[in-house]
Amino acid sequence: MLADEAREIDLIACQQCDALYNEPGLATGQKAECGRCGATLFEHKVNSIERTFALSIAGLTLLTPAIILPIMGITLAGQYHEASLLDSIRQLIAKGYFLIATLVFMFAIAVPAVRLMGAFYISYCFKFNKINPFLLNFFRAYHQLDSWSMLNVFLLGIIVSMYKLLDDTKLSVDYGLLAFVLLLICSTMVSVTLDQHHIWQKLEKECVDANG
Amino acid sequence: MQTAKQMGLGVCPECYKVNTMSARRQRCRRCSNVFYQRKPNSLQYTLAWTIAALICFVPANLYPIMIVYSLGVPEASTILSGIGTFIDYGLYPLAVVIFTASIIVPILKIIGLIFLVSKVKAGIRLTAEKHTKFYHVLEFLGPWSMLDVFVVALMVAVVELGFVSTIEVGPAINYFTLTVIFTMIAAISFDPRLLWDDNNNTDNNV
């Protein structure tokens, strides 16, 4: 067992093609790429914890306005009606499309929200030295949400619907859209700044080695 | 070039730690996730989800996705007839965006995944690098197909003007969403390392 652990400690393998390397030491801001398939092995990111902490707070603040504030409104034949992200989900439920309502809620609200909260909690624990073994499971779960956040697709959806509605109605844009765009920026930046390699290494040092 | 598999090692898919494989199912020494050296039955799962996506894609295109009521008169439109309407009105950029997201991307994903599975099965892996890049493109494009679903969801909520104009959702939206979800799960089920596995033998011989 001990020999196994000694053998694997400095090794790193490419996720995409399984090529095996000795872990290179990287200076801040550098990135290691696989020599065979070109995938990124890992990065040493600049000020990862501080940046993630700041961006996740900003993102969490923007979450409520982005969901509740109306995104756009239309005027037709003297009538005015506006809708927010939450309204569109409420309408889908009212019309009986529960599957779609659930999925829109998951991809456009729940997953981005949970990811921001997760990034906030992890960067908070790292920033204030409150690292505990629970974080191992927590960060593992966090990692699984990556492919299911669809804020960017939803923004394109907003743009397309505006283009469509512009044709025969008077369209007005509301603060909800501004909040949504800023939320998208924060959420994207968080996944850019969060240094997974660093977090895993530190968690291993503090939680796994301490027990074993 | 040596691979982790040749050395009896496996990478944890969650935390990327290299572990010595002491059994077929290995518990990661870092994050205690249970994993395999390669995703088990990866090709079968990928193919199964892809076929499910293909089946759902048929009703997704046959049923209407949106029904517009203006002054009480209903007008149903499918995904394709909606794109046709945009072309009639001269909204070409919109037609291109919707056509790409709703038709080209799902079809490309379905054909592409079947192609990748057949490549691994057939054992012809001379250009593993290109195939890996192709797989990444498929993985990246997946979520963008949800575009039409989000557009319909928004339009239904915004256009709510009583008798003047309202929009109803059509049954195609369920099937279309399932197509998108199934292709995404199919792409996740695929293990790109399978594209490289046999190459190593030829490398060693040279």
C-alpha cells in the first residue's frame, strides 16, 4: 500500500487520452498541456481563492434581481405586459408543462445558483483557513454540475425572443436583463478563476494525509 | 508515450488523482469516489442514449412547438415551419441561429456519436487527436440546442395579452428537450480515452 502511494504521488494523467506524466512544477499563471492530445492537464491560476471569493459574492447578490426583475416587456394594442425569468417558469407550470418548467428551473436558476454558493463556500473555507474533511465530498459534488449550467444559452434565448417580438410589437428592456447579463459574467468568471488542481492538492494534504 | 492504463494506474474522474488500480472498482485515495479505469460499458451506454435521442427527435419535429393565438385565431408552428416563417419575413440571421441550434446540432451530435462509437469498435484509430477534438466540439455544442426551448418559455411568459395575443406551448417541446438531454448524457457516457487505447501498441512497435 505504501509503495503504491509513493508511486502515484507525483504522477499526473491526461483526462482525455490517458497519457502519463510526472507532475511539472508550474509558476503562477502557467498552464500544463498534454503533449499527445493537447488537452489542458492543469493550471496554476493567479489569486484563485480571492478572485473566486469576490466573484461568487457578486454573483450571489445578482441572483435574486436576475430572477425576479422583469427581463422585457411588450406593448401591443395599448396593452402592456412584462415577464421575468420566474414568470416564464410560472407560465409553464400553469400550462401544465411540468417537465420543461423543471428543466428550465434547473438549468437557468438552480444549477448556476448552487454552483455560485458552492464556489463561495469553498473559497470562504480556503480564505479563512476553515478546511475540513467535509469539503472533499462537497467539492466532488460541485464538480459534477459543470456541464449543466446554461445561463449563456438562456441569454441567447432572450436575444432571439427579443428579435422575434420586435417585429410586430413595441418592445422594452428592463433591469432584469442587466442583472442577468452581469450574473452570467460572474458565473463564467468563477469557473475560470477556480483552481481545481490547487484545491484538490490542498484538501489532500490537510484532510487525507492527516488521517492516514 | 506511456499511459496510466499500461502502468496499472487509473485516473479518478472527479478529482483527477492518479490511483494504483488494486481492483476493477477502485476507491479514490483522495476524494473517495469509486471509479473504473475506463467508464464501464461506455460504448453501449453512448449508443443507447443516442438512439433514444434519435427516437425523440422525430416527434420533436412533427408536432407543433408553439401555438400563437392572435385575436382568437390559433396558428401552430413546428420547429421547421417556424424557421420557414423567419425566412419569409427576411429574418435570415435568426433563421440561421435557430436552424443551427435546433436541427444541425442535434443531428450532428447523433451522427457524430455513432461515428465515434463505430471508430472505437472498428479499431481504426489513426487520427485519435482529430477524433478527440471532434468529441470536444460535440460536447461543447450540446447545451446550445436548448435555445429553442428557452425561447418558447420566454415568449409564452411575455406574450400574455388576453384576447389580443397569447402563446401556447406545443407538445413538441417535451420531445425536443428530451432529445437535447439524451444527447448530452450520451456525450458524457463516451470515454474519449478509448479512442487512444490501441494506438499505444503501434507506438511501442515503432
